[in-house]
Amino acid sequence: MVSESVFIRIANRTDMLALVSMAEEFANHLTALGEERSGFDTEASLAQLLKHGFGDKPIFSALLAENEGKPVGYVIYNFGFWADSFQGMIFMTDLFVREGWRSKGIGKMMIKELRQVGRENDCDLLVWTVWANNPSAQKFYKNLGAITLSDEVFMKLDI
């Protein structure tokens, strides 16, 4: 089984170049599904990852999935608080598995590890968004037992 040869660990500063490379693959994948995006700026993305993950005030962490020392996937997350039920939560901002490694149990392994990270940090919920035009991702998460929050609308504001 392929997943037996995959190791998941906490990503560190030196992993960010590999992570940004996979993030570009993810952006290209979403573009192929129809998402409109401007070009991917590798240098700027790397600078943002280093600043926000390893600067004075880190605001995210990441897990890296590897096979024989080569990155095959990642998950980016941060911690928060779900005020409706007063529970700690882990918010997954991205989960990506490289194309040749999909459907081999790696995404499921990363979710399992992320849930463990949440438990170790007093979280009761794992929350994330899925792009509406990515039905394969939605199916993957539903097969894990995830539910759609149809009464919530994800919103944002620039600061």
C-alpha cells in the first residue's frame, strides 16, 4: 500500500519552497476547474509563507506528506474559536495532494494527522471551505463523514 511509504510531519521553514511549488500546482489545478485567478507569483508567495509561518507572529502551521523524502502533499491550518458552541477549532485553509499521488490514502492520512493536532491543542472541531466548483474534493470530504454547513456563508474583507 502506497500510504505505508508516506510520512507526515510538521513543515518547517526549509520546506516552504517545496510547499510553494505544490501551492502553484494547486492553483493550476483550480484554474483547470474554472477558477479565475491572476498568475501565480512564486517569489511573493514564498515571502508570504515565510513571513506568516515563521516570522515574529506566526499565524499558520503546515503538515507535509513525503514519500522517500520527496513532498507529495501538504495541509495548511491555523487555530481559532467556534463561538456558536464555544469550542476550540482547527481551521484547514488548504489540503493538496500531487496529482500522481491522489486516491492513495494520503489526503485521508493528512486529515487524520490534522485531527490529532487539533486534539493535542484542545480543539473539538475541524473546519474548512471547499471551492464550490471542485466536486471531487467535496466527495472526498463527504466520504470521510464531513457535513456541509449550509446555514453558513463564508465571507471576507480586506484589512
